Amino acid sequence: MATGQSRNSNQIVVQQAAAALEKLKYEVAQELGIQIPQDGYYGYMATRDTGAIGGHMVRRLVQIAEQQLSNGSRF
């Protein structure tokens, strides 16, 4: 696969969600002390680091959803 191409077939439904997830990714990486490449190419990053970022993002999203559900608000 060439640089910059992705196998991700997910379609973005809400454009603001993509920006929010990107922001969350950088926040989580900073908290973990992991530097995300500015050029957007993750091929030089360790799988352990990218997995840690993704795992912590999911935990944070689940936590946010649980808080919203406990407050009685809808998504």
C-alpha cells in the first residue's frame, strides 16, 4: 500500500465527529507521552504505541457515553 493510502472503508457521517476524534487522539497521545508524526504517516511508530492510543481513546469514549447515559441525556 502506498504512503497516505488507507484501507479504512468507514464513511464519515458527521464531519465534526472526525475532527473531535482527531483532537482526542492527540490529547491521549500527549497524556501517554507518545509523539504523533506531523506528516500523518504512522508506519514508523511502534504498534504498541498506536494500540495504546486507540485503546485509551475507546476507554475515554465509553466513559463519556456512560456519563451521558447516567445523566439521562441522549447521544
